[in-house]
Amino acid sequence: MFLLHALFVGLAILLPTTVAAKETTIWSFEGEVIPGRWEVVRLTSTVRSPEGLRIETAREGHLTRPSELAHGIDAVSVTFRDVSRPTEAIFLWHIQGTQEGHLVQLPFLIEPQRDPQTIHLNVGYYSQWDEGADRIGLAFSSGAHVTLQRVELSRWNIPEKILEAWKSFWMFDEFRPYTINFVWGPLLATNPIARQYLFAKLPPQGMSVNWVFYAVLTLTGGALVLLWFLRGQGAVLRKRYVAVFLSVFASLWLTYDLRMGLEFLGYFANDYRTYISQQPGSQRAFRERGTFYDFVDAALPHVTDRERYIFMTTHRWPFLGAIRYLTYPALPTDQTKVLEGIDTWVIFDRPDIALNEKQQLVMDGVILSPPGRKVLDFAPDSFLFRSD
């Protein structure tokens, strides 16, 4: 623990010396003034408004500008509003010294939403990122209808990055299907955005703390060997240096063991809070499978007297195999293989499927079934439907 205490002391000394802390540049498009010199390419329409820059395009296009920043960039936040449909967008940057016009691309998705939404990009994670990029921009796919409100470019100083790395060291993953075979272990992120989305994607966007621990052990061993040669090679000194190395090794080992022990306890605490302590029903969730098992328990009386039923959910794995096992001998049939004589639809976690005025199942305007009724209304997006 000595090294960890020393780290805290170092932070306490360094933090007061950096009053400026986080550096941020904001390009706001709200109002009549456009921030900077933007070059628009192939976008059908860009209209200024009090809410932001309204962008509509019938073909793929982009807008870029010189960055002209007095600081580097660790993360980018882009705010949109009035997005009418799911829109594919790309964050663009030009690496200094590379061919002019060659822009590196980082794709992201803008969800349909009228209210403002901010998309955070941890650009510093990618090896292709140049924190001093001299040109930055955004590209939009054909059919885009969005309002761009602001672009925020942020950089954190070294003490803040160390503090964020310390916080991320104690961030835990969730219990997932792969946890039975391996865990990611403690990971380090160097800014709040990176830490917020550390386990949001696979593989996680963070550096393993193992590299830091290996470096500490290597530097400690090297320093002790150097001291051994400089100060003499007696048996007493040798034992003292070995004791120091083993003490450092033990401190790192115990810290690692404490961190992983707390993560496993966190798995249990989450299971207890979301599943074990909850009453059966639409509010009880089991890990990544959510309310699936309680939903199947409620649906069983309505499907066990059928040979087959149609099962529709967000993705086949793991739900299709699980419901086939749980409802046997009644067997689920994929909606793309509808057979005559099937009158039961089991719908789990599908907000895009609903009943129309004629009491037919409808998905994106397409009618899926004859008229019928709900025989089980488990949750707004999970129900059991039977045709007349």
C-alpha cells in the first residue's frame, strides 16, 4: 500500500499547482453566428436558426473547419436536436503532416429524438487520433435531418488524468456471459468521458492496470539492482533489497486482490438488488436477460397446450434457445417461417410491435397476424397474442 499512499501524496502536491484544470473549446451554432470558417461539401441544405444549424441532405456530405485551438483534444462532445430518424454520422479529423484532404473517420449513430442529445466520443483512445489535429469536421449520411447545436472539445491536465485513472481502477464490469470464463480486470481511463463509457463496448476502451504494475515492478527491481552494484554487494544489503522488492510485490498483489474481491462482491450485490430481493414480475431483472424468465413463467400456461408458437424478440441469442428448452414440448417458430395452424405469438421486448385498431399485430406498418387479442399483457413491450 506504500506506493498507493505515495500516489495520493503526489496528487495532493500537484493538484493545487494547476488552477486552469480542464481546457474546453465550445463551438456553438445556436443563434445567427457560425463559429469559425466551415467548409460545406455536398450537403443539400444548411440553415442557421436560434436552435442551431439545421442540416438536411439527400446525399452523403460533410462540413469541416480548421481547428485553430490553443490546446490538445482528449474527447469530443457533439450536441444535436430535432433528429427525425436514426442517422449515421462520422467525426472527421486531419492528422498534421499527412496528405491534404485525407480525413480519418470515426462513425457514430444519432438516435431519433426531438430534445437535445449529446454524443461523447473518446477520441483519445484510438491510435489514429492526433490531439493536435489541424482540421475537424462532421459527415452525415444521405437522408439526414438534424440540428447541430454545439461541438465541445476538451482536454484534461495530468493530475486530473491520474485522478480519473484512480477512479476507473475501482470501476467494476457487470456479470456477463463471458464472466464465467474470464474477467477484464481493472482498467484505466484518463478522462471522465472515457471512464463513463469504459465497459459500454467490447472490448472495453481502457488500458489494463497490469501494464502499470509491471512497470512498477520493473523499475523497482532495476533500481534495487543498481543500488546493489553502487553501494556494495553484501549479504545484509542483498536481503534488504530482496525484502523491499517483495514488499512492493506484495502491496501490488494485495491491492489487486482487494479490487477483484470487491468486483465479485459487486456481482452478488447487483443480483440481490435487481433479482433476489424483487418480487416476480415485470420489474425483476436477471443480469443481461432482464425480465425474460419471469415473462416465460407467465406465458407457460398459454403455450404448453400448443405444438408450436411464433416467438419474436430483439435477438435470437440467448432467448430462442432458452425458451425452446423452457416450453418444451411446445416449440417456438421464427416469424419468417409462419406455418398454418399457429395462432399464438409470444412477443418479448419488442417496442416496435403493437396492435392496430383492427387488433392485428403490426411492425413498422406491416401487418403480421389476423385479428386477435392479448391473452397476457406482461409489460408494454412483452405480451402474448392469440389470433381469433
